[in-house]
Amino acid sequence: MPGSRWSRSPGVILGVLTTVNALNYLDRYVAAATLPLILADLAISDAQGGLLQSLFIVAYSLACVPAGWLGDVGSRLRLAAIGVFVWSLATVASGLAPTYGWLLLARAVIGVGEASYAVVTPSLLSDCYPAERRARMLGVFYAAIPIGAALGYIVGGVIGEAHGWRTAFFIAGAPGAVLAFLLLRLTEPPRGARDATSVGATPLGLGPSLRALASRRSYLVNTAAQVIYTFAMGGLATWMPTYFVRERGIPLASAATTFGLLLVAAGFAGTLLGGRIASAVARRWPGADFTVSGWSLSVSILFTLFAVLAPQPAVFWPAMFVTLLLLFINVGPLNAAMANVLPAELRARGFAVTTMLMHLLGDAASPWLIGAESDRIGLRIPVLVTGSLLAAAGVVLLWGRATLEVDLVATRASASTPREG
């Protein structure tokens, strides 16, 4: 029954949400893995191929804010379950799309469904664990990103090459209904249950909510860095399998599978390490979440250059692994930094606004821009320039790490102030 002990267990909730998050990214990146096949089958340009991912991100971004507001006033688990069912149905519909226009529409619907899930889950997990454990637990949750993305590349590459890109979409979309039902069996934790204390309700109006978010400078720095990071990551994730096929002459199944395996190994290790390293460093330096993330992103440019430019597999595959490892180190710390400076009643909205901005200003544009430039000058230069932007995100975080320290002090001071009444 919904109220049973297992359904409210933080470990069970974390496990289910993490599993669904893996499916989220499998459905998202199966299109990137099958992109060479879609381009050939539908006879479309690189710019049109990039638009498949860009339109998905636009729909995802625009759905984030209403989903965040609904998550702050209603059942977050119910909203997440609806989102999972919608995006899974639309993934299957992608495989049935008779034309490019219908495929574009299906990708947009997937974006709406995924937004309904993604913006409420950090808030749910923040109510399952106290502040000092959030970086580690969010690291576990976001470790599903490389696992799901890798599965998307592997399913898309192997199944797509053997049976066609449409079959790959059918396989990717099928598990969603079961997982949506499982979400409905969980018991939602009370908002703010694991915070030190409540500091008063934040008004639900748009203006007051945005002012409350903007008053936390580390939130603005965090969001700006994630916009730059997401622009680069979204573009690279869409085009790297195609890049290896065209520029390195590697067969699609081999390119997608190798990239997927590197992604899951580096991403899983990086995400878990990031949360643990940030938690350990934070015992001495309160701004550790920004410091650890900033340095990992800044250093990544050295390996990105070798991953893109080196012609030898013995060089570019290991360099790609290290690049991915460094990129995923920041995921848990940056989400924990945001959760720890926002009051419980503002978290879903805060994550919603950041998610909308980082996608609308980030990877909504980059897949199409890379495709358009590829039609003009080839893939190498657009991919190299995009990868170099990751270091810029790191510089922003290192520049703004003092803002995180200030906001954390203010949050602890507010939590220790007794409420009147």
C-alpha cells in the first residue's frame, strides 16, 4: 500500500528516481546515436538534424517553469509519473513518425514530458536527506545521466545499425509505463522535512519568487555557469557519434558503443567522485561545491583538445574518457549548492528556472548551430570551439565561489533564527 514503510524509505525513493533518470537520458540520446541514419533516411541536412535536438530542448525549457510551479503546490510524484508516461509514449511515436515534421513534433512532446520529471526530482531528494548529505545523494541520482546516455548511444548505435533507427526508438520508449506506475506507489516526503528549520513561506507569485531567487548571488553564478556548460555539453552529446563516423571513419555501431561505454564509466565515476570530493573539501572550505566544479571544468580543455584533434584512437579515446570524467565531477556539487541556498518552499521553482535558462540559452541552440556550421565548414571546428567553452564555465564558478560562501552563511543564520508566532 502507498503508505507502507518501503514506499517512504529514502533509499527506495532515491533508487526509483535514479532508475527513471537513467531512462530519461536513454530516451533523450537515442536520437543522437541514430542521427546519421535519420539524416540519410529522411534526406535532411545537418542543420535540420540538429534542430531535432534543439526543438526538443526548447519544448523542455518552456515546460520547466510551469512544471516547477506545479511541483511546489501539488504532488511532485504524481507530476513526475505523468511526465514519464508522456515522454515514453512520445519516444515510441518517434519511431512511427512518417515524415521529418512528425518526428520534430514527437521530439517536442518528449521534451515536455521530461521537464515534468526533471525539475521536481531534486526537490524530492532534498526532502529525503539533510543538507550535509545532499551532494553525495544527488551525485548518486545524477550518476544515472551517463548510464542512461550511454544506453541511449549503445541502443541507438547497435539496434539502429542492425534493425533501423525506428526500432531503436521503440525499444527505448517501452519501459516508461512500468516505471511511471512505480512512481505512483511511492509516498512523497513532506516539503522541508530534512531542513534545519522552516524560515517562513516564500510567496508563490512570479515576481516575488524571481526576486527571492535573484537575492541569492550564488544562485545567479551557478545558473550562468550551467548555461555555458549545457551549451557545450548538449552540442557535443548530439554530434560526437556523427563526428567519429565522419572524421575518424569509425562504423556507427562501433563509434556509438565505444563513446557510450566511455561515457558510462567516466560519467558514473565522475558524478560519484564529485559529490564525495565536494563533501570532503567542504569541511574546510564552505565554497567547495564551486571550487571543485570550477577546477574540473577549467582543466578539461587540455584533454578536449586531444580528444577532438588527435588522429590516433590510442590518444583520442583516453582523452575523451578524462574529459568526460572531469565534466561529470561538477554535477552533484552544483545541484547541491543550489539546493542548500534555497528554502524548501522555493526549491522546485529555483531548479525550474535554472533548468529553463540553461537549456533555452544553452543546448537549445548548440545542436542546430553546430549542424548549420557543419553544412558550411565541416564538423571539426564547430566541435572544437564548443568543447573549449567548458573551461569558460569553470572560470565563472571560480570567480563566483565567494558568493556561495556568503549565501551558505546567510542560510544557516536564517535557519537558526527562531520564528515568531
